[in-house]
Amino acid sequence: MNHKISADKTNKKIVVDKGDTIEIELDESPTTGYSWEIIEIGGNVLGLQSNEYKRNKIVGIGGGGIRSLKFLVNEQGNGSIKLKNWRKWSGDIYQQFQLDVEAQ
């Protein structure tokens, strides 16, 4: 089963099964210098499958889009996905996202 997660699920916990996927979609505006980066992926329980940026079709130059990160639930256990939206060169963190995962 694929679990689609949006920004409003930050600091929440979800229960999933081994073999499921978790797809997190977050707004991103890389032209402002801020982009999402993975801080932590919960041990061996979760593995990153893909990390893509999709620009919104209706926006003009400099407009934003969606960062889509897909994780595979590799095994049973507990883990967390921690992300930050930041400017690498300055260290400024604009937002953080965390999802706690219980895999059965």
C-alpha cells in the first residue's frame, strides 16, 4: 500500500506494513534558496526509493513546486523520517518535518 503524506502530518505517527511505501509531498521553492533535505531516515526500517522535485505547471519563472520523497518500509520496527527545508550556504532553517513510523 502507498501512503501519501502531506505537510499537515508533521509530528504525527503512522502505522504501516512491511513492503508498503510512504510518499511525502511538500511545497518547495528552490529559487528562494530553500530546499528540503533528509536529516534522518529511521534505521533499517525505512529506505529512500526516490527524491524528486516537480515544478508547478501553472507558475512562471521562479515559481515553486513539490518535493516528493518516497520511502520503502523494509522491515518491522519503529523509525522516523526527519526533514528540513533550509538554505545550505547560510544554515538558515525555514521549516522542519518529522513523521514517526511503526512498521508491522
